[in-house]
Amino acid sequence: MSTRSLDNRGSSMKWFKVVTGVLVVGVAAIGLWLIIFGPPIDDSALNRHMQAFDEQAFAAAQADNQLILLNFHQSFCPACQRQKRVLARYYIDFPDSHVRVFEIDYRASPELARRFGAANATTLVMFRGEQRIWYNHGQTETPAIYSALREAEYHTRLFELD
């Protein structure tokens, strides 16, 4: 066997190792991403109920005595992503929900964070009209968030019956 064929085989082995290494790192990175942020979600139902915070729309919703959820978040916050996943599932499970969601970027809106007492980027604040009826931060568990939203909707229906 000539030296030249050994060099070619050695060179192709180096490329194979490089490609294999890149693939392993890529698969590990994707796996880590899925562990931290979870698989993609269908948030179309949530998007029908959610909008970026707008002072006039918020004031109009309060004046109309609507149920309002302020969702403070940050784009690369794993807990915020889990909260959004729970809210997206909520609107899939309860498509007739009347809770209106205003999304607020915690870092970009420090004045709103102070105004509504947001402790961090995972803060959820619910209002019925102008009355604050629920406040939580760091909550990512489905039963707790569902319970707060369902209870608020139930009590709102009771007020409407009176």
C-alpha cells in the first residue's frame, strides 16, 4: 500500500470525525434547547386573546369591567416560556374564555413593572375592571394558573347574573 493512499484515508477519517463531532454537538444543543424551552407550541388560540400592552386599550378594558391578565415576560426566559405554554393550552382548552391578555416586556417597560408591582419577568397580574384580583410571580404550574383563570371567570359570571 502506498503512502499516498494512507494519507487519503487519514484525511477522510479526519473529515469524518469533524462531521460526526459537529452532528453530536448539534443534536446535544437541540436537546438542551428542548429541555429548557420545550417543544414548539401552537399559540394561535392565545394570540387571539393577547396583545402588546397599550394604555388606551387597557383603560378601555378596565372601564368595560373586563377580565384582564397582565403577562410580564422576557423573550429568553425559560419560566416565561413555560407560562406562555400554559396560557396557550388554556385558550385551547377554554376557547370561549373572556380573559384578555396584555403582554409586557419586563426589561423594556420598567415603568409598567413598577406601576403594577411586577417582581420579575414571570409576573402575572389579573384585574376585573380596575380591581386587582390575582397576583403571582414565578408560577409555571398548569393547575395553579388554570385555577386562577377559571375562578376569575366563574366569579365574573356570578357578578353578571346579579
